Amino acid sequence: MMRLPGKKHSDHSLSASAMLAITAVLVCGCRESGSATSTRDGRADGSTLAASVSDIKFPHDVAGLQFGIKREDAQKTCEDAGFKALLYERSFAGVGAVPAITCAGLPRSAPFGQFTQLEGMFCKDLLCVVKLVGYDGAKFEPLREAITKQYGPVRADHSSVPAHCTGAALAKCLQDGSARRLLVWSWSSGFPQKISSMIRLVHTASAQGEYVFLFFSDAAGSDLIATTAEQEAR
């Protein structure tokens, strides 16, 4: 008979359902919660991301850019819509140089509105991350509500806003790094479960003003979006 530490037990055996639940936790870190299965994915910084199986599908394209297209195809999509496209490389700590594109406008309407600029990043020359840029920090909470309405509850909240950073002081705290606002929605697949796609909402600020970034990543870009969004939120 299996005994759990720190608990007093009778001589009765665990039920079959209890045994299955314990086995799931030991094998893959999963824990039953209603009809969905949740996992936690360890991060290098010690935090974790909660991933949940959902019937709501991750989008195949964002604002006119389809995941998996090549850089030249992304450039053509942007320019065909009448916007200037810039191809370049971005550098991130722990990742290095990442091929990227900035489109001066949106080839197609962005999900949830609020955005005026689009950036894409490429994994092995294929689009794996789309970043939407907005210039109004006040849109963070309305965006949280809109994304939650469409994709369900936030899977992980990495926000940290000290008491002295509330109200009018928030922008300065976001700028100097003493506060951050970062929310995650994620999908997982396989066994053991692994995050396969992700949405991250970031509120940040600089000397020029406040920004809201909305990152989408497919399976290939999940690790990249985790690193880039974390760094952009600092």
C-alpha cells in the first residue's frame, strides 16, 4: 500500500482514481483539475509557467502574417499592404542574434485592435514569433479582459507592482525596472506535456512613453518568446 508522508493512514488501500492521480503527478508533473490537465514548465529564472489543454485554438496567423513563412514572404506581405518593411537582427541575452522584421503598419487588422506596428522573429528562417506594438499603456487591462474572453483565464501572471508603484508612479517604476506587468496564456501538447504555443502580454515604459506588447509564438518560438518577452518586460 502506498503511504503519503506527513499523513496518518488507515489500512485501507488507496482508490484506483487516487493511484492514477498520484502516478500522473510523479510521471509528468500533471495534476487533474476538472476536465483539463495542467502542467508546470520550469524556467531558468526559477519561475514556472502554467500550461493548460484548451479547446480554444491558437491562431495560425496574426495581423496578416502566417506562422512558418520565410522572411522574404513576410516582407512581401507587409509591402503588398503598402507598408515599409525592415529586415534586421535583434540580440537577446542568452539567445544571441535573432532574424527579425518590422512592418510599419498592419497588413490586416490586429486581434483586439489597439496596435499600430508589427514585428516578427524567425526560428531557422521561418516566422515563429509575432509581436504587436501599441503606444498606450492604459490599454493593458482592457487587453487582458479581451484576451481572457477569447482564450480563457491567464495561465501565469509574472507581474510585480510594489505598493509605491501604483497609480501615476507606475510608468516610472516600469521604466526603471522596479515594477513589471507580464501575463501568459499558453497551450500544451504531447506526453509528457510541453508548451506548444503561447501568448504574452507585456506593459512596459521608456523615456518616450508607455507601451503594450502582445507576443504570439508557435511551437518553434515558445522558448524564444519566453526569453524576449521577459527581457522586454524589465
